[in-house]
Amino acid sequence: MRVAVIGTGYVGLVSGACFSEFGTQVVCVDKDAEKIARLQGGEIPIYEPGLEELVAQNVGSGRLSFTTDLSAAVAEADAVFIAVGTPSRRGDGHADLSFVFAAAEEVARALPAAGTRFTCIVTKSTVPVGTGRRVAEVLARTRPDLVLGRDYDVASNPEFLREGSAIEDFMRPDRVVIGVESDPAREALKALYRPLYLNETPIVSTRLETAELIKYAANAFLAVKITFINEIADLCEQVGGDVQQVARGIGLDGRIGSKFLHAGPGYGGSCFPKDTLALVRTAQEAEAPLRIVETTVEVNEARKLAMAERVVAFLGGQAPEGEAQGSGGPGALAGKTIGLLGLTFKPNTDDMREAPALAIVPHLQAAGASLRAYDPEGMTEAKKLLEGVTWCADPYETAEGADCLVLVTEWNAFRNLDFQRLKQIMAQPALVDLRNVYDPERLQKAGFQYSGIGRGKSVPTAPANLTVVSSRLAG
């Protein structure tokens, strides 16, 4: 088979590289000539473990190539995957489908003459329910000479790739979902995914609308799960429970499962925030509101600021007259230096989209704190989005002179730090662990004041100039 992938963003590039690893001829297309030139030169524009090597290997074998010539790529393709961005529209939360429809129109114009060959046009981008039908309308309007079901058909093949482990997710997925309504389209996609089928990967074949909804429902459920354990963590702090033990206790239940039960500063990234919001809007328009998802969105947004307030409360800054201690108001952290470990929304990616750090950093700065920060892969992107931060080369430079360290992202590089060394270079040994990576006992023995998430009501006594507050966080 020959495949054309329209869009060389995260989904398009990973999908194209993985399809070529199956032995398929793949051409990845993008309008950005500079980006294509970088890819042709072996430069990968995103950080994803193993992707650079996979691309190089398949470019070298001749199975994977990059071009700006959409017409040539589509004319020779048996399947065309539309993998362009679908960002949230500002103000209303709806997914912006303008790139999808523009790509569909270009693809339509590039399709071969009627009766020449069958082409399966596949939406790989995450799109709201009904988008596949609208893509079919664009194709029919643009190329009325072609016959749906004979010359082409539209399918949905949502992706379930986790940033940081996308190649593994593509090569060994839990399932492959294909939304199709004609035998030629179904057979084309089954042929493309046959290497996975031989490994007994379930292939779920549905109608277009069902496939589109599966993607949103999956992401919304996981977002709810994250938000649920975050609120349980807040309850633990009030009643003396340990959220990690609660998570283990319920995660061992086969009906629940242990994944996505890690308390922290809330979800971020390119998928969960925009997909939950888009699903909420779709449900509202269909007059079938999803109250659980609506609440999840609200609670998650509040939680990011609540994590910044946790740091303010931990440091017990001198709030201006008339404001409560730890209120996060102007001047509450005047003269304090805080070191941030990690900035990306999760480890093993350079993605800063909707990262909790984007809310935490300006809030701490508004309280008067000076910030130092380090992230193993996200510094380039973070510098574009955050101002007034001192950027450091490693965790130890970040800790120099700091009144407190805050673990924001649980990179492996932070899991075994030399705390005696940190103690010597910090202004005072204090750490707020927003990911529950560290053992509180170990930190206490090292002489650190420590605050985790949902780890019981009692909090270690702070130094004389610190006031530790363990109150329930909003959200």
C-alpha cells in the first residue's frame, strides 16, 4: 500500500513513521517548507523517545519521505490520512476544524480521475462527532465527478497515542478503531493494520460517528479519573488518609485499574484539555449535557492555581495588610526564591500545551517570588511562553539560593537527587512535591521540610520562618 499523511505534527509524524515501519510506502505532507526541509535533513521538530531513530531508519530504507507537494502524494496513495491540528476556538471551546476542511478540499482536488482507483480518506485528527460526514460533503462538493464508495470513501481512525510513549502505543495498541461504512474502506484499513492484526490486536469496526465519539469518550473518562483522585487527595489531607495507598487499594480492583490514579497538579497537554471541552460543547448542543465532564473541566482549571497557592502557603509569605497569610497576593512571597523542577505537562515530551506550570509560574511571580527553573527537554518551548524566569542547566543550579524547590514534572532525572548536596546550596531545605515522587521519611531524615499531595493530615514542622498550611485545596 501507499499512504499519504497530511500534516507533520505530533500525530502525523508518529503515524507516518510507524506505518513505514510496517513496510508501507509513506509520504508525509506539510505546507511548511522550512519544516519539511528540516525533516528531509533528519531534524525532528518534536521530542518523542525513539522517533528520531525510527524516522532515520525508514527514510534510509526508502519507505518514508517528506514533501510539500500534496497533489503528487495524494495521486499515488491508496489511503490518505488527514492529521492536521484541531485546536480549541478561543472563547467557546469548540474544536477549530478549518484546517481539516481545507485539507479535505485540497485532497479532493488531487484525487485521480473517476474510475481510476479507490482512495480511502481517513480523519486521524481528533474531531467532533459528525466531522466525517462534513468531510464527505466537502469531497463531494469539490469533486462531483467522483462516486462515493467507488472512487473514494471517508473513514475515521482516531489515535490513542500518549506523548512520551507514542511509538510503543502505535506498535502495540490496546485496540485499533476504524469508523467505516463501505467494504472497500474497511478492507483498505484492515490491510494497512494487518501487521497488528497478526499480533491479535482487536480491530473495532464501527460507523463514523461511533469512532469519533470513542476517542472523545476515552479521553474524557481518563480526565475524570485524574480529577477524581486529585479530589480524593484533598480529602485525605483533611482526614489523615494517604492518597497513594487509597489509589493502590482501589487500583487493584480490576473494574477500576491502577492507571491515571496519580494525584498531582491536574492534567494538561494537547489532548485532554481541548477534548474534554469540545465534548462538553458537543453534548450541550445535542441537549445531552455531560455534567461529570463539565465539572471535571472546572475542577482541573482551579487545581492548577490551587497548586501555586499550596507553595505560597508552604512558604508562609508575609501577605500585605488585610490579606490572609499564604493568600498569594502581591508581595506575599517578596524576597523568596523558588526553584522549579520540570515544566512540561508530563515527562518524556517537550510539550508545554496547557501545562500546569503555565498557571503556577505567573501566580508565584505575582506573589513576588523570583523563579529559577530547569526541564530536561522543555526549555526551548517554555522560554517562548514564560517570562521573568532564570533558566538553569540542571537541578542543582536551579536549587542554588532557593528557599524552596517545587517538583512540577516527574522526570526520571529528578527521582534520585543528591539531597545532601541540595541542602548545602539552598537558602533553606524545603520541597513541595506536586507529583508524590519522594519518600517523606527520607526527606525528613535529610533535614528537608516536605509537602506532598494527599499524604495525610499531619505536615512536618517548618523552620521558624516557614508556616506550613494543610488546608483543603479548592478543586
